[in-house]
Amino acid sequence: MDIFKLIYEHDMRLDTLRERRPDRDQPDTQSSLEAFLRPDPTYSRFYITGTRLDRERFGLDTLTHYSQVVDALQQGLEGYTFYTEKPGTLSTLRNVLDKVPVWSAVVLSREEQPDPELIKELSIDSESNVGHRKEPLRRALLKKHLVLYKERAHHGFDLHLFSKENIYRDLFFPLKALTSTPSFRFFSINGRRIRSEKKFYFETWTLDRPPHGAEEVHPETVL
């Protein structure tokens, strides 16, 4: 059985990605006033993962229905072009996942081609995480790019997606269509309520009574 999980966090303050300046002793009153008077920009992030429960394999690409999940995600990301550190573009999400190594950053854009140096700055490695790339991530999101990471899982890889706009609905409906597939269960999960490893892997011990914040999606589910 496939357990697919779309973990989301919305309305996260973009300012938390700003590079701090500890050497600044005096607050900038004018900047503070301007920040108070203008809307506080926010962003969303999505962690996309799965478990092949019958074999206890953890990672999006371990799923029996991995190919269908990638097609559904592609549908949700329709209209975006994929850019990596290498010159040129990749036309589909499947091409991206087949070709880019784990820890690489992929920038998705509908209009402006991203700066190759920005993509290089966004990439991480096995000794770091996306939290170490706050400032380039903030710059990419302000340009309305999406930023996608292919991250290491126990037995394969997962995906970590960042967006200034809340694209949950775009992803949700194509993925929901898969819930009529036998042996495929889809859980939409509020990441702010799933903070422990035990809750993250709830399917291994309490699948029929998921923790608060994890909602199973059915064919009849409505938003």
C-alpha cells in the first residue's frame, strides 16, 4: 500500500528569511515604520513524501504509484519552466527528477529566467539544509519563482517546494484524483502540527487514527 503525504505550511513570514545584521546596534526607525505600514509578505512551503507500507520503504520514489504522483504534480505545476545549475531548461518534472542529483535546487519560473548564480547559491549539500539558504531563497520567492529541492529520504528521495503564492489548490486537485486508485491513500497534513518524528511517520503505528493535523483525502473530499 502507498501512503502519500502532502505536508504544508502557509502564511510564513518572508521576513524570517532575511539576512540578519548583528552589527547594527541602533534600530532603523524609518524602516520599522515602513514595515508596519505595508502588508507583511508571506510564503508557503510543501514537503512531499511517501511510504510504501507493505515493504516499509520511505521516500517518494519508493511508491508503487510514483509515476502517477509525478504526473499529478506536473499538472499542478503547469506553466512553469524548470531551471537548474546546468545551462538550458528541463521541460517536465519527470525530466528534473530523473536528471538532477539529490540536494540540488531547481527554480521554476513562468516569466523571468532566474539568475544562474542564484540557483547555485540555493543548492545545498548533505551537511546543510534549506535553512542555510535563507537569503537566496527570499530573493527567489520575491521574484515569484518557485524553489524545489530533491532531498534525501531513508530509501530514496522526497521533495521540498517553496512558493510565495499559496499553490495548495493547484497541487491538491490533481493529487486528489489519485485517491480512487486501489492501494493509494493520500494525507494532507498541516506541518505546524506534525513536529515530531513519531507523528511524521504516523502510518507505521496509527494509520487508522492519524494525529491531529493529518487529514485523509477521499474522492468525495471538498476544500
